[in-house]
Amino acid sequence: MADPLLSVRDLHVRFDGDDGTVRAVDGVDFDVRTGETVCLVGESGSGKTVACESITRLISTESAEITGEVRFDGTDLTALSESALESYRGGRIGHVFQNPQDALDPVYTVGAQVVEAIRIHRDVSKSAARAEAIELLDRVGIGDVTERFDDYPHQFSGGMKQRAVVAMALACDPDILIADEPTTALDVTIQRQVLELLADLQEEREMALLFVTHDLGVVAEVADRVVVMYAGNVMETADVYELFDAPAHPYTRALLDCLPGRGEGFETIGGAIPDPTDPPAGCRFRPRCPHAIPECEGGDQPGFRPVGPADGEADGDGANETGPVEHRVSCVLYDDTHGVPSDLEGGR
């Protein structure tokens, strides 16, 4: 299997506030390979956005403490100066943000903002950048692009704004696109159009996609692999088919049971995500988990265990004799001394 294009290891992001230190991301690991789509999924407040914005330090280190390793194409981004990081941010690593209205400057035309995105990272003339920007806006589905080029953001619909933001993110032909809830504010029809657009562009450019969402329906449609986050930690990571067919972590199971047709009617997860300034000891999901046992209460978040049959014993990095173990879970129920509850047996 090819080496990851993006490899995140032991990522921590902490903010100091009046009520204490917020542990927004607390030891997260995940990989993204060239051409694949990895979805970060979890409830609001799980740390998905903070983890993604930490990759290129869009979160200022003046307001947050960021530690861990973020390795992109062999380079540790955490070791780069701010000026050195600028060549990656918006260049080889593109970002599409949650709210397109906030990503577009209301006092500049949409076309001018795409031109600026091109010229920041490449030495091209204004006329050449304009021609390329028109081509990009046309490619993402902006109709009558030569007439709409000089329109302001308020003259675009929500779906059109999102397409313009995608064009800006693609301006420098990135190797990976980080899309943070890019369809949340859109109606179902426009949402599907944006998802199809991203899929087409990804195939054309052999681009990796790190997709952040809380919508498991979207996950099922776009993901190759899934990373389930909860309260700043990774609970489970798996191939998308295996995750839906055999969810291993009680939190993943609870999320899936909330989908229409999966549980008994419309299920909800009792309780709430814990206070990030005072998370519970042991497994973060323990206070809400129907399968919690005394061993869940002590120490840190449980280490990862391989799920399902594997050839060879897994080591501490989640690898065995045949390569990486793709389905892993952070749950004490999957160690050698506990029995897995019957409703989680599919993940054994």
C-alpha cells in the first residue's frame, strides 16, 4: 500500500480560556492517501474542524497550543516557519470552509477573489489569471461566467457561493482538498450537485479529499475510509463499507442507529458531549455508553485494537504482517479479556 500523502500523529490542540484549558483535539491520528476520500465524522464539538484547521495552522499558535506531527508528502508541517508553510497553505493543500459567505469578502467581486487566489501562489499576469479564473468558475458550474465574473458575493445564491469557494480552493491545483462541511447550509438538490462536482474534480485531478461532516448519509456516498471522532479523540477508523456493515465502537453504533431505518425508529444518543475543559477519565464516551464497564473509567482514552480477523499480530502502530490494520477501535471491550456485547458482535 502506498505511503500516506498526509499523516497526522498524536495531534493535540489546546486553548487557554477563563474556565480552564480546552482540550479541543487530544491525541488524534489519521492518514489520507493520494486519490482517496477520508471522512472525519462525529457530532458537533467532536474536534473535526479544529483538527483540520491545525494541519496548515489556520488556527493561530498565538491563541492555541498545537503539538504532534503533521507530515505531508514527507515534510513535517509542524516544523515549518510561517513563511515556509504559506507555499503549502492554499497551494498544495486547499481548503473549503463551512460557510461560503464567511469565506468570500463582500467588498470584492467573486472573480477578483479567484484571481487573487491564483496570483498569491503563482507568478502569472493579471490577464492570464483572469482567463484561468473564468475557466475555473465555468468548470465548477457558474453559468454565464463572463457576465457573473464581476458580480459580488451577495449577488450569488448559497450554492453558487459554495461553487466559487471550491474554484478558489482549486486555483493552484492542490494535491489534497480539505472540505469542512461543504454542503451543510445547502438544500438537498444543491448538496448533491456539490458532492458530484467534488467527485468529478477529484477524479480529474487525482486529488485526495479530507471531508468533514456530521451527516452519515454523505459519508456513505463519498467516503473510502472513515475516521469517527468524539470529544477530541478518534473512536474508530475503518473502510466505509466495513464501518456501516460492522461498526465496532458503541459510539459509532449509536450514530448509525440515529439513521432512519437503522435503529428502532428515530434514535437519539442520550446525554451530551463532555465539557472539553474537564473531560471524563478513561473513555470519553463512557458517561453515555450503554456498554460501559468499570475498566472504562480509569486512565486515558483506550489504545487502538484491531477489529475482525487479521493475518498476524497487530503491533502498537496498528500494523500486521500483511500491512496496516484498516479497522481499529479505541475500546476496552476489544481486548483479550472482555467479551464483546452481542449487538457489537459484527465488529469482532
